[in-house]
Amino acid sequence: MVKVAEVNIDIDLSLFSRWLNSQRVLHRISEENGLQVIWVEDPQADQPVKDALERYLSDQAFKAQLDSYSEQLTFSLRPARSLMPRPKPAQAPIIFTFIGLAVLVALLTGFGGGGPILRTMMIVDPIGLDISSLPARLNLLLATLGEWQVWRLISPDFLHFSEMHLIFNMLMFWFLGGQIEGVQGRQRFIGLFLVCSIVPNIAQYLEAGPLFGGMSGVVYGLVGYCWLWCRMRPGELMFPPALMGISLVWLIIGYTPLTEALMIGRMANSAHLFGLLMGLLYAYILLSISSRKTA
């Protein structure tokens, strides 16, 4: 992407970002060193966006009426490409590595059909043990971690039990996670992934036992993170607002008998719930730290 301009952090660019969207200008607004940085995808949009930004900052009448002017004030450049981001391997190598690993594990385990690889990937190996009570499950988890089998805290993410389960999770993981890695960096994404993997997996295990898997807890974490980030910093990430509503509806349905009646199976409700909460918390903490630095 091409850097267009840097603007003070206290200037509200949300209206300007909405107008750019109405003009089909693919862009991002990020924060660097206490400044808002405006990026555009197409180099040809560089000068038109600079001119529009200068008027936005200096002409209050233009700013006040920007919404109503959005149909009249158009750029000669109107890219035909979709505004929806499509992360590529070069932009999000970790995302694509994890997707490849999830596909490989699904094939090696026969989509959770059994075998030693499946037992190695579960959060604990429960074979021959009674873990029907919460204390028993907790003791087994502590014993497993005491043997340095720490990979089990995240390995259930790569287990999937059907083709549709895998495809849906990987599409959401690619769309949301790819943006975070590509725009905000690998360290930010890795931190978010670990928080939204470990905590939900432990919560799901303690609530219902070790027979679960999938990336949906992480996906719910990405949904929560992107939703809050886009509300506080519009323009930096692309997040369809309806996605949060759909996620909440599906979360509620998971606590009803409807999924079993539809033969979908029991949902990993605790993984979904704690994933969403961890994503929201992670975004809130980072936004709070950023605000204090620029105060």
C-alpha cells in the first residue's frame, strides 16, 4: 500500500474514511508513532486522496456536508476491484501456514476419526482415565502440562471433524486474521492468536471434557477484536458490522438443543464465549495503551 499522509491522532477521520469507501477507494488508516497514517491500495489514488484530505481538514463546510456530497464529489479513478480485503501469502504467511497445518491435520486424523495423531493433538490424552468430574479434569491437565506437553493448549485448534467445519473456520480465519497480520503485524496477530486459543481451550475442556476441536474459538476472538477495533479506529481494518450480530446469534443458539436437533452436534460453547471475550479484552487493552501514549 502507498502512504498518503500523516495526521494528528486527535483528528477524527471516520467521516473521511466513510467517504473514501463511498468512492470505492481501498484504504487503511493505521497508527504510527502517535500519528494517524492514511494508506491507499492503488498508487493512482495518492494525489486525489491528498487533495480531498486537505479540503477535509481546512474546509469546515465541506466536512459538515461530506455525506450529502458523496454522490457528487467523485474521483476520476474508481477502481473496479472489490473493497473486501483478500490477504495473500506474502502479506500473511503465518495465516497461510496455520491453514495448511489445519488441512494436513484434518487429513491425517480422518477429520477426527481417531488414531495416535488425534490423541496427541487433543488438549489431554483421556484414554483409560476417569475425568467425569471437574477436579479430575483439572488434575489431568496440570499433570499433562507438568510433562511439558504445552503444545496441547493450542493443538485442538487444528482438529476439525468435517469438511464444512474446516472450510468455514479457515475462511473466517483467513479473512479476519489475514487483515490483522498484514496491517498490524505478525507480533500483534501471534499475541491475539495465543490469547484466543489457550484461554478458550482450557475453558472448554474444564466445562465439557477433551472431546472438542476446531479454530472457532480463535475465530470468535478475531470477531471480537476486529469489531471493537473498527468501532474505535475506523478504516484500519475491514469488518462487516452484521458479522458481530450473526456471531452472537450463533453463540446463543449453541446453548440451546437446536444444534443437536438439526444434527449439527454439540457446540463448543465455552470456546466460543471465551474466545469472543478474549478478543474484546485484547483489543481494549491495546487501544487503552495507545490512548495513554498519545495523551
